[in-house]
Amino acid sequence: MGLWAAVKAQRLGMRTILIDSGGLGQGASYGLVGALMAHLPDKWSDKKQFQFDALVALEDEVARLESETGVSCGYRRCGRLIPLPKPHLADIARRHSLDAETRWLTGDRQFHWHVLDKTPHPEWLNASIGEAGVAHDTLAGRASPRRFGAALVAALKQGHHVRIIENNGVVRFDGREAILADGSRIAFGHAIVANGYEAFPLLETLGAPRLLGMPVKGQSALLKAHVDTSLPVIFLKGLYVVPHEGGTVAIGSTSEEEFDEPFSTDDKLDALIARAREISPMLADAPVVERWAGLRPKAIDRDPMIGRHPDHPHILALAGGFKVSFGVAHKLADAALDALAGRPMAVPPSFLLENHLTVARAAV
Ligand SMILES: Cc1cc2nc3c(=O)[nH]c(=O)nc-3n(C[C@H](O)[C@H](O)[C@H](O)COP(=O)(O)OP(=O)(O)OC[C@H]3O[C@@H](n4cnc5c(N)ncnc54)[C@H](O)[C@@H]3O)c2cc1C
């Protein structure tokens, strides 16, 4: 989120300092999975419209970033297969299909929620998993989180407007100064707080009645498997199987609100890998090349947390992307910069920092 905001600020010619307590792009965004998943097309809302528009726009955003930097983001609108193990799920999927026809369109682009009798790729998705068929969504995609981050960093390093400070995080704010871990002070006109799950405690120091959000641990793995990179992502009950460039397939993710060791993996990941091998014959013997865990930022009202702090208008939030950050961060960064410039923000009201503060107050 912060990298996108800095890239967009640079393009606007704004003098910017990007401060990271660690190395750039090494937080939750340094994961393996990179699924770009749409919300279901039913019960349409401003939130679903925002995410749809963001997923469509990402294609051009990535093309521009790649042409500016020469760094591939490993992006592809590859679609998604969702096995339907029970007949009633096929009925629901057919309703989603009609919803998609009226909702998943923009200009001359139309995306679909097809309902198929059986898997179109039996070696990739085991036919016995979807007894009642398979839903095939053509909006979903994937990107390589690490390459994506590297492209954003490369874009920043090409320009001259963004000064980068690494391994020296913001500890607190004192008026219009940020106090860094080494005691130095950085004066600012506006500050965008975009430090993942650690944004919540930092924003709480500005006055919040209770916790504004929490970290949710996720575990994932990377397998070596030379599969066709045009294959769709598979999604089944929280399990993602994502084909990436370079002969790898990512598997994710656990969702753990309670944990002792945030950055290590355990038997919960083993179980996930075993499930992936069951549903995808191509992965049966694929060796695991990496296991990785990270902390997702989940805001109190679950939605992203964006915009000016009502009591400290020179400080803005850009956090809380939880499980969908990669598909929306570019659009949220635009919105944060609009707010900073005093323009209205084109985001659903539930995303506003002000809304999250209200929810936090009501929960006391
Ligand atoms: C296992 C797993 C799988 C996931 N899969 C997907 C997926 O398929 N698709 C998807 O869209 N999302 C996915 N997510 C969620 C996604 O990774 C996160 O929502 C996203 O990375 C959050 O981005 P961020 O910029 O808010 O935070 P981060 O990427 O965590 O970045 C925060 C940055 O702030 C820095 N920082 C922290 N504290 C300070 C401070 N005090 N001062 C300065 N800097 C600081 C950190 O060093 C870090 O660089 C997954 C997450 C996990 C854990």
C-alpha cells in the first residue's frame, strides 16, 4: 500500500519521504500467493463495485509499471475455478452467473461466472472434487507478490521525488513531526500511515477508544511444478492454488487470529499442502521449495481503512487491506492522495478511517 502511494505521489511530482522500519516491500506483501480474487457478483454494493473497478484497472496499472521499470509483476488475468461438490452449490453458481452478466461489465469489457459440468483441466483440478460441476470466473487473476513489490521499488528508484529511509520506523507523531526509532525527527505536511498491521497501534496513539485492528496470521507454501502458466487459480474452502511464472505453484493460506509464533510455519500448513495435492493431480509429487508466514492487517470493521484522521487531518490512513490488498492497493493509494489534496475520495463510506473510529467507539 505504501509503495503504491509513494509511486503515485512521485508521478504527481510530490516531494515524498518513504519511511520503512525494515526493508521496502518485506512485510505481508513479501508473500507467495498473490491471488487477485473478486468478491462474489451477488448482493452488489459500492464495495464490490470498488473492487471490480480496481481489478479491471490493475491490468493497465501493471502494464505501465512494467514498461516504466522493465520488471515483470508476474501478472495474468488467469481466471479461477471453484469446484462445486454439492448440487445446491451448482444452483447458487447459476444465480451468480446471472449476477455477473449484469454486474461484471464496464465499457466493452465483460467478465463471466460460467457454470461448467466438469473441470476443463482434469490434470490440474481433479474431476472427482466437483461432483456438481465447476464455476469458472474470468475476472480473477494473479501476480507475483515479490516481483510486484520489486517493480514498485524500481519505479521509485528511477525517480527523484521520493527519498527512501529504511530500517528506521516511525515510533510516534508529535504534531507535524514523525519521531523515528533512532530518535530523529522528520517534519511533514501530510503523513500517510501505510504500515500494514502495525498501522493500527500507530493510529491508536492519536487517540482511539480501543483497538483499531488486529494482525491475522497466514501460512503459505511454494511448490516446484512446471504447469501451464495460463491455468486458472483454484479456490476451494479457503484453499488457493495459484500457478505462477517460472515453474512454481503457490498454496495458501491459513487464517489464524491466535498464534504464538507469527512468522513460522507448522502442521496447519502441512494440512493445506496435503489438501492441495488431493485436489490437483499435477501437484501430487511436487516438491515444496518454500514455506512462508506473515501477518495480514485486519481493521476493526474488516474493510480497508483509508483517509484523513478526523482529529488530525494532516495524518491519513492507508491500511487494512486484509486478504485483498494486491487487487485494490493502487486504487486506494489514488484515493488517499485525493484526500491529501483536499479532493473527495471515491471510496465506499465503510472504508473511511472515520467509520472505523466510530465502530471502535461503539464497541467500547
Ligand atoms: C499467507 C498470506 C497470503 C496472502 N494472500 C493474499 C492474496 O492472495 N491476495 C491478496 O490480495 N492479499 C493476500 N494477502 C494479504 C496481503 O499480503 C496483505 O493484505 C498486504 O500485503 C498488506 O499490505 P500492506 O502494504 O498494508 O502491509 P505490508 O506489506 O505488511 O507493509 C507494511 C510495511 O510497513 C513497514 N512498517 C511497519 N511498521 C512501521 C513503522 N512503525 N514505521 C515505518 N514502517 C513500518 C513494514 O516494514 C512493511 O514494509 C496474504 C497475506 C498472507 C499473510
